[in-house]
Amino acid sequence: MYTANPSRYVEMKYRRCGRSGVLLPELSLGFWHNFGEVTPEEQSRAIVRAAFDAGITHFDLANNYGPLPGAAELRLGKFLKDDLASHRDELFIATKAAYDMWDGPYGSWASRKHMMASLDQSLRRLQLDYVDLFYCHRYDPETPLEETLQTLVDIVRSGKALYVGLSRWPQEAARFGYDYLRRHDVPCLIYQGRLNLFDQAPKADGTLATAYQAGAGFISFSPLAQGLLTDRYLHGIPADSRMAHDPRFLKADSLTPEVLARIRALNDLAAQRGEALATMALSWILHHKEVTSVIIGASSPEQLKRNLACLQSPAFSNEELQMIDNILK
């Protein structure tokens, strides 16, 4: 029998999501890895329990997270029923649609047909009547934007989602989306994009600023660059690492001598600050006022708890920020 930690909201920090009533924890739990059929169920359950006990109330999923596609939602649905049913109103659960999910002409992209069908399937897997947040997971260059956006409006009006968000949309389309959703009284709650020390595109291309100006929050995924921004690869590629045994998302050729030199320099700076490289990397993202939350993955409760250290990180000095910029040039 699971009993939630009664002091779970003492240490966690929460930020307002854009111009909304939503408060998200600075760290959110992502279900992209470690919640599919290749991970023992009890390991996944332990991670979810540890996250909730730490005050992480936001769980980020998508229809195709697994493996296999749908497996992560099935897992969380079971954990919600078994462990967290009485805490549903404390949780903020997000899912997404638009990536490949099933065979046939409507198994992917952002048509009304796909988005509606996918959300219904997600709700069945999650064993929920509604999700708190539903994203269009990627920009669809073929489907008219009005069709996709009106579908998001109608999903909120149907009660199947409380809020909607955009993920990985290009600037021009995102601007159109913010305006369309606002004019239809379903403002975009949040934009999800990849922001980390090695990938600062949302800062450079204006995505971060545009979301902020539109009153939307911003949530970062892949904050540790799939593990590169940790001490995991300081001395090469460990035999038990993701890069060694699962190169789908992190390939060995990404660890070039130049990248390794930057990792080591960043690690030295983190040591000077008295913290781990991963801690500093997460803190750097949270340093940005436009950021609402950072999605972290975890393969164990212990790893998750180590990531929580960033909540206690000291503020960056101007000198440290300049040192980071110099390292990454």
C-alpha cells in the first residue's frame, strides 16, 4: 500500500505558467523513456512514487511514448488507479498527438481525425475522463493550421482537456497559433521545446521570447542532452550507457573531441560551484524567467532525487554566465 509523503510540497518550487492560473513544479516528470515494456513495471512505479513524494505534480506523456507506443500511458493509468486515485486533483497530466501512432492515413500528423481519435485512445489508456493539458506534438505542414487549432479549441470545449499547448512548432506557425487560440477564447497554455546548454535554439530564434510575449509558458525537454550534460561521458562511452546499447536517440558520433572538451570544461565550472554538471545544466535552464518547468527523465528514484538538487542551486553570477558562453562558443 502506497501512502504519499505528507510534506511533499515543502521543498518543491512552483512557477506560474504564462498568464494563467496554472502553477507547475520547476521539475516535471517525463515518460519518454523508462515507462514502456522494456522497463520492469515496479521500477517505473517506484519512479512515479518518488516524483510525487518530491512534489512533482506534472507528468508529461504522449500517445506514442513507450516502447511500444501507448505503453507509457497504460503504465501511468495503472499507477493512477492503484496509487494516486485520491490525488487526481493535485496532478497535472499532459499528453500529445501528431507523431506516428498507428497504421493508415490517420495514424499520424495533425488532422482533426487523428487528434480526436488519438486523445480518445489516450484517455482510455490513462483511465481518465480528461487530461489537464493536450498538445499538438508537432507542426503539420500539410493540414491547414485552422483545422488543427480549431480541433484544439473543440477539445477544450468538450471537456476532454482543460488546456492546450504547442510542441516544436516553427515560429511563424506558433505566432499564428497563439493568436488563433486567444481569439477563440482557448489561449495556448504552454510551448514545449528543446532548450539546454548545447541546444539554445529557442533563445536564438525567438521562440522563448515569443511564447512569453503571448502569455504562454515554456517547458523544456531533453535538458541534459540525452545524458551528454552529465558526468556519464567524461571519460568516453561507458559500456552500460544509452549511447552504447540504444543509439536511437544518442549516437556515438555525437561525442566528438570538441563536444567532450566542452563537457569537461562545463564539469569543471560545476565543480567550482560545488555541484554536479547535471545539476548546473538544469539550473541554467531554470535561470531563464521565461521557463516555467523542465522535464526530466529518470531511470531510478535515486537518479530523480539527484536531479532535485538543482532546486537548491546558487544563482549564476554574470562571470559564470560569461564563462558558460565562452565554453560553448
